[in-house]
Amino acid sequence: MNHGTFLSFLLPLLLIDGLFAFNLNIPVSSLLTKYASDIAILKEKAGDTKYFTNDVSFLRFRLANEDSDIEDVAVKFMETAKWRATSPIVSAAKVAVETALASENGWDNAPVRDAAPFASIVNEYITPSQILTTTSRAGDLVFCIRAGGIDDQALMSKIDSDQLVEFFLYCKEVNSIVADLRSAQTDRLVTVVVMNDLSGVKLLGDATFRNALSASSKQATDLYPALNGPTMLVNLPRLLGALVKLFTPLFPEAVRKKIKFERGPLQGVDDLQEILQGGSGREKLMDELDQLLYSS
């Protein structure tokens, strides 16, 4: 595998959106007070705020552009505001999350899965065994994806890349709503840690699925600023692990700072649902995340 082939395989999997770029120890209430006037400007620009979860949604735009003039931030913000006001993804996710939270147990994932774009097709191939979101002990959301467990060729024979991008943006929207709600509830800025488990991933073959994943991530960077924390690539195949050591120094420094390559997390986990509350693999994963991401 030459340099170009390696990068074309690896880069779509990185999902780079940023590290913990903000001091998570600063209470959200303090940040909302600090940027109250800027948030008010963004809310006025938006006009109708019903397409946003709460004030944390506006705060994230300011945090992602702290060095910019608020009027410049507002220009970027309005591009997203226009998208949110017209996208069926936003309205579908809002209703789905409200329904999920209204369940007796505090969360029912079925309405969220059923409301996803092209759910009748995608849910046949993507289940919580391959993609799910859980919560770290620190309170961040942990979005886990095991692409090697997905029959991507069969899936992509039934939908196109743009449709799959919509599905992944819907996943991001759901996580964004939950993160903003929890940020307000806990007074801590909740982020999304992306854990890309490469167990069983095919080094060669159809890259359409990976490219759709990458395309959705690039769009999400603008649509959901200051939402993502670190991205972790875990359980790399032996050959890929060797290539990572060889080629990682060639990445720009900014890229090298935003990714973590780890062998341990999710090893021995046959089904991602094992890392949910009460699952056999949860405590081990939580210990590993504490050590890798939250230890001082």
C-alpha cells in the first residue's frame, strides 16, 4: 500500500472535528453570562429560535470562533440557521428526542432509530451492535462506530452516498440536541467523543461508505461547531497499525494533535451494546476513557 492509497483509506475514517478545545471546567452558566450579549445578537439574527435546542446551541458558535468579531461569527451562524430552518433532519430529530425522553425509563432509542432518514433501509444494516452513543463518566457523549461489522457493500447497493450522509447528519443532530440539553442541566459543556473501532475493517474494497462518513463529518464541522471532542481510532489491523507509525509524521501537526490511535478500547467487545449501562464491557471501557482522555 503506497502513501496515497494509505491516506485515501485512513483520512475518511478520522472524522477530525477537534480535541477538548475548551476548558470543560468552566461552568456553562459562566460562559452564558460572559457571552450573553453575543448570544443575544445571534438569537436576533436567527429570528425564530425554535430550530435550536437552547442557549448552549448559540454559545457553541461563539466558542468555536472566540477570536472573531461577532458580526463575522453571525455570517457563519446564519448559513447554519438557514439550513436548520429548512432541513427535515432537524425537525425529525427534535420530535424523536422528545419522544425518547418521555419514556418511563428516561430514554427509548426506538423512536430515534425509526425517525432516521431512510430508516427502513439503513436500520437493516446498521444496528446498535455497530453504531451507538453512550456516556462517559465525565458526562460526554461517546459515539462509537464499528464499520467492519457493517455489510457496507450491501447497504450501498440500496442507497446512495448522499442518502447515507443524511443519515449520519441525523445522528449528529440527535447527539447535538442531547449534548445541549445535558450541558444546561449539568452546567458542564458536554462534547461528543468519536471512537472509530477498526476491528474487522477491510483495507481494500468499496470506499463509498467511508467517503459518506467523511462527507457527513465535514458538513457537521460547520453545522455543529464546538460539539466534538477527541477522535479515537482504536484496534487498528496489524498492517494498518504499522503504516500509521510510518505515515503519521507526514500529517500536518494540527492533524496529529487531534487524533489518538489506541489498541485497548473495545478489545474483546463482540457487540457494542456490551458497553451500554449494565453491559459486560462497560466498566473496562470507562476506565480506559478515564485514563486516555480525562486524567490530568
